[in-house]
Amino acid sequence: MDKGDILSIFAALVIVSAIALIFRPPIAEAGPEASEPLAPVDIPTPAVTTPPTPTSPALPDLTRISYTTGARDYPIWYLPDNLTRYGGSDPPWKETTVVPFAYIEEARGGITTAFHVPYAAWRLNCSVSATVRPEAARFRMALVELKSATIVEGAELRYPGSIVKTVERGGKDFYLIVGVDAIDSYRITLETLPEYL
């Protein structure tokens, strides 16, 4: 390396340093030193209010429906010949939470006492058990509106199994007419959805 190279490097360093000194931001001046720490300032914290928890409606008591002894007091006391005109089982509800509110469980047929249903939509969930002679099992059921004396729904099963019938009439009194042949027992559960409670 000769003297010219060293002088070039030295000149470059001087120029870069001079530019750095010219364009360098000013250094912050130090203020007086704090002799004691500052006390924390009280910042008011906003009051936290928790939103009220939505209360679910009270579940109804499960009521057992029984047969009446005064069947002739009702406007209809016999089953029609053709209950198949009311169709088969209705599609299941999409909701998984179902609330039972009444039921009847028997081995024989008859006419139930009148019962009141306050819900706008509900269903009859019928299940039939027959183990002795399942090929001869027959279950027939009619739901009758008491005041108008009209059959609202009907169901017929010729073998053990289940059937669901949806009813969209509420705030009325109803009763059931049930006829059975060669069955061990049946259960009809009246169910609704929580949104109708």
C-alpha cells in the first residue's frame, strides 16, 4: 500500500465524519434530576357491571294423563275407521332439546281425561311395545279438541315401533282416544320446544 492510498482512506474518513457531525440530530439535554420518585396518580377505574344472565323459563312439571270413567261425557268417544288419512310420522324437529310436559303410559285402550296445552307448537311422541305377538300388534290413537269436537291428529301403527305427530294448536283443551290390540304397553309423551315455554 503506498502513501497515496493511505491518504485517500484518511480523507474519506474525515469527509464521512464531517457529514455525520453536520447531519446528526441534536442531543437531548439532560434536565434536572428528580430527587424523589413521583407518586402514582389515582386513575378512577370504571365500574364493571356484568350483564344479567338470561334466565331460562321454568320447565313444566311432567304430568301423567289418565283414563276417564265418564267416556260418554265427551263429544266423540269412538275411533274413526280410517286413521291413515292423518298420514305417517311427521319429520323430526331439528332442535335437540325437547321438553316433555305430559305423558300417558298404559297397556289398554280408553279415553283420557281432558288436558290443557298452552304451547303454540307441540308433538305427540308415541312408542309401542309388543313382544308376545308383534305381528298382531295394533295401536290407534286420535287427538280430539274438546270444545270443537274435531279430531286434530290421528295415528295408526300395525307393528311395534314409534310415530311422532306434530300439533300446531295451543291454548286449548284436548283428550285422547286410544285403541290397542296385542300390545304389551304404549307411551305417548307430549313434548314442546324451549322457545314455546
